[in-house]
Amino acid sequence: MKDLPIEELFALENKTIIDIRSPIEFADGAIPGAVNIPLFTNEERAEIGTIYKHEGQAAAKWRAMELVSPKLPELLHKIKAYHDKGELVIHCWRGGMRSKAVVTFLEFAGIYAWRLIGGYKAYRHYILENIPKLLPNKAVVIHGMTGVGKTVVLKMLKQKGYPVLDLEEMAGHRGSIFGTIGLGDGHNQKTFDSLLFKGLVELQGADYFLVEAESKRIGKAVQPEELMEVKFKGTNIYIHSPLEQRVKQLVAEYVEPYEQEPWFFEKIALGIEKVLKRVKDLEVRNRLLETLTEKNYHEMILLLLEQYYDPRYDHARQEYEGEFFDIFAENPGEAAVKITKKLEELRLQPTFS
């Protein structure tokens, strides 16, 4: 049996990671790019756990064998399909009975795979320990009122080779009441941490990174304290765009692609419900409810910007200690061009070709 320490997993090239945990475990958090070929269904795993608790390890192992035996050929066939794509790495929760059994059966079939020592638990511990160590020392933080297109600007700069951490993409959330529209339910903390680690590994060699000025919590995920500290001490670029352009940007991003979807209105209504709890002005509350009833999303977004988001933004800006540079742009494309020029003045060059 070939045992692979977690420290060597990332140096292994041309690998396919096979996660044999149950679907519910995989959904809760997984190594990015891993393929889920579960040994047990969610129900089978729960059953084995109950037997272990009430009847002991021996009875649980016997039941596990009964459940796995009939489906073993199909399971091995699924894993074998990835054999030609490079080294196979098999893991379960903590590198125990499940992964040992599968690797052993694969060996009987003439397929040699690595067993990840410590499983997903070791991976999770490793990335949390190493995220602070991988952070570049300097951050360039992109600020701007809701709707200036900060995420769009970051994607444009990334295409030019600048080192970028897209935290909203990692969180599966865009940081407003429209946060998860088109993105599902958003990522949990484990998924965010995995994607942050992956992003930082990809930035190795860069002595700075570009990032959006997000609050510490983005949707369901919380940024690590070490990342926030680097951001608060970074160089700040503030994008200013006309109000009407910001409304147009938000309508194009959040409304037009999805407004015909059956879930769209309900999701917007839930978002407005949350906002109304924080809006004291009765007239503004009534106007927001009217725009919702009329499905007048353009007017709704204008109201939200003027009465809800904009007044809150300058307060968040005060947490940042570094120097601020103002960029005035009609749209994200112009903002990206002007930020590129500013980065050149600051002698911050693209890192990746």
C-alpha cells in the first residue's frame, strides 16, 4: 500500500483525487477538483454509525462488508476509469478503514493507488495552518460603492496577469441582498477555505495581491484574521462611477439574466425583507415594497443604493489604514485601464503571463 503524506499531495503532478466519503460528507467540504465515488450512501453511513454506537466496532465492520460487497465491482470500475488520467489518490474522512479497504481492493485488481494519510481531516488541518504562511505581505484593495463593478474589474486585471484573489467567487456570494443570485446557496466555510488555499497557492511568487474591500463575513464564510490585517494595511484604490451607471451595471448583472427564472422573485423578496428590518424611514420602506410588487427592479436598485448601501459604505472605509487613490470611471472597463496605470506608477507589475 502506497501511503501519501498530506505535505506531498500538492507536489504530486497529474493526479486524480478520489473522495470515497458519502455524498453528504463530500458536499460539506472537499478538496477542490476531487471526484466523489462514495463507498456508502448517506443512509448506509448513518446505519453503520448507529450500529457502531450501539453494538460496537465488530458489528459495524460486518455490516459495512455486507453493504459494500455487492457493489464493489461497480465501485472499482468507476475508479479505474480515472486510472489513465494520472496518479490515483484515494481518501476518506481520516485515512482509516474506508480508504485502506478500497486501496487494497484496487491492488488486487492490479491498480496501484495512493492512500492519503489522515484523509480529508489532515487536508483541512494542513490548509488552515498554511493559509497565513502563503499570504503575500502586501495587498492592493479595490474599493467602491455597490455597483461600480469591482468584481468585473478584478477579473479584467487577472486576465492581464495581475495577482488577484476573488473572494466573492470563493464564497459563492456577491456581498449584497443579491448575493447568491445565479450562484446557488453560497459556499460554506470549509469550501471557502479550500478555495482560498488553492488561490494562494496559485499566487506563489507574487509579492502582492489585488483584492476587493469586503467585510469580514461574505455570505456564509468568514475571512481569516491574517488576511484582514494585510488588507487593512494595504494600498487602497477607490473607484467612483455615476449613480445611473451603477444601477445599469447591477440590473445587467443580477436582474436581466435571471428575472424570468421561477425562483427570482422569491429570492429578491427575501432580500428586501431583510433590508426592511434595517430601514427606519417609513416612506422609503413603502417605496421599496411598491417596487417589489411592481417588479420595478431598476427603481428598486436605485432606492437601495441611495437609501441603504451608499450611506453605509464610508463607515466601512475607515477601517483601512493605508493610502487611498481615487479613480473616476464611467464603467468597469475604463476603471481597469486607469487602475493598471496607477499600478504601473506604484511599480506593481503583472506577475503572471
